[in-house]
Amino acid sequence: MKYIDEYSDAELVQKLLAKIHLTCENYPKEIVLMEVCGTHTMAIFRSGLRRLLPPNIRLLSGPGCPVCVTPNHYLDKAIAYTKRDDVVITTFGDMLRVPGSSSSLEKQKGSGGDVVVVYSPLEALKIAQKTPGKKIIFLAIGFETTAPTVAATIKIAQEKSIQNFFVFSGHRLIPPAMRALVGHKDLHIDGFICPGHVSTIIGSKPYQPIAEEYGIPCVVTGFEPLDIVQAIFMLIYQIVTQETPKVQIQYRRSVREEGNPKALDLMEEVFEIEQSDWRGLGGIPESGLKVKESFSAFDAEANIQVQVEETRENKGCICGAVLRGVSTPLDCPLFGRICTPENPIGPCMVSSEGTCAAYFKYGDYGE
């Protein structure tokens, strides 16, 4: 099948891996590449790619999982909403088991809280239409990929005068987080494997300052084995040949330089950019999306008040350090012992895109 089969072709992958080995053969330094997409993390582990690369190439997993980077204070507020009899929480399934300071949405559901798993914000809007006596809150977790759909849903709610639908925005933006990472004193990154899905929305231009100001090359790539291997080759070629760092698009079958203008316009119409807290990274300027004043009737925080417990972090969990790329799950004393997919202590083990979940599932550490 065009655009699918050829990107899983083992022979093509092997040829490109041979070129990578040849290019790195006499390079004296370690090359550190970071992916900032949870789907890339899983694809890299699933393919066993870490073990196939030269010993002087190290792959790091960054803050590419939206569930994982959501801080405890957001989770605690979502949990507080479940304690109101007039509220129904609607959420993507990945959020259910993520532990907050003292509970989780799953535990609240088991204790009688009204929590419903949905697959889109439009599904949450339909629930609001069918349940006029309840306040329906959609937990809007995600990067630029999901924000346009949420924006469109808010516009539909406004057009249809649906007054019991609300969004609790936890949307975050990837490029500001990447800039925060390159400025981190304990972290060295030589190149970024940029997310494919996010880039279908924002394009490649937002990564330009990372290449121009910090001298770090970026390659936007897809999710098949050949996509990722080709992106790695494109990055190491820039690094080894000491080219002027630039942003390249490997994933041209889906990503354009300008992104998706209609989706970007939707986001700009409904949301405004604000500082946002990220698990492991702290507050990052201009990295979050807040519902604009003109759509504030659909902003859960502006309209539904709750008492939120004091936020605490889970003792022993190093998810924050894993998300920064300064530690791996193997550095965590809880990993695989106390913290497992059946009994997750931190979000990086809960989410299907979490680094700890990838390490546990595939066991191909390549360390």
C-alpha cells in the first residue's frame, strides 16, 4: 500500500542503518538525539531501534506524552470536580488511572463520581445535549494536535447555545517546551526528532528558533521504522558534517512548512496563550492554551468553583526527571517493582505513550 508498506520495508531500513553506521564511524563524540512525541517513543521501542544504532548515538525520550506532563494540580482539580453532584467529567481513557495527590479519576468513579470516557470532545458535547440537568466538563488534555478539535467543539456549543458544556483546558504547546529543554543546565541535546502529528497542525516554522538560536538541528518525522531511521540519518548528517543547523521535514506526505492554517486559525480564535506548568519542567512561558474571554461561558475554571486539596508529589516517583530526559526509568527504584502497568505510581507508566510504559512493555532498553 502506497505510503505505508515502503516505510516498513526491512531492506530499506537496513541500508539506511548501514549509512548511519558509516557516517558515525569516525565521529569522536556521543550524539544525543531526543524525540518529543510519545508515539515516536513507542515506535522506537517496538522496533528495537536503540540496539541497531552505533554505540555513539544515544536516544532520549522527552516530554512528548500529554498525559504525562499534566501536573498534579490539574489532576487534583479534575478530581475535585467529580465530587460535585451536578458535574459529569468526560475524559480520554488515558487520564483515568493517572494518580493525583491522593486519588485518581478511576478511584473517584468507583466511589460514585460521574466520570465518562469519551473518544472526542464532540462526544462530550452530545452528552451535554442529552443531559441538560448536569454540567458536562471535558478534560482537554493534549498538544497542538487535539486543540483545534476542542476549539471547534466550543464554537459549536456557542452556535447551538448549549449552556451546560464546559472545557477544562490542559492544552500545552510543544515548541516552548523544547526551548526550555535546551536551556536546561543538566541536559545536552544535539538534535531533535520532532513530532509528526503536532507538526501536521503547526508546520515546521515554530522549530526554526531552536535551530537558529540554539544551533540544534530538527527533523520532523513520521512513525514507521523507515521514517524514524531516515530522520536520525538526516540529523546525524547535519551534526557530523557540521552543516548550519536547520529544520527539515522528513514526513512530507503529511506535514507542510506552514502547517494547517485552518486549524491554527481555529486555535487562535478560541484560545489564548499563557504560561503553563509541566510535570518535570515547571512553569514554561507561553506554553499553554486558555479559553479566551469571548468564549468564557464554556471555561470550566471560570464557571464552576471547587475546593482543591493541597498538591503533593508521589514519593519516590521520578517521572519529572524522565520527562526532562535527565533520567531513564531504570534509574527509578520503583520501576518494575512497585510501579507496573497494573499498579502505576506515576503517569509515565499509566499512559500508552509514556516512557516507563515503553520500557516495561518492550524491555529493549538499549542502555
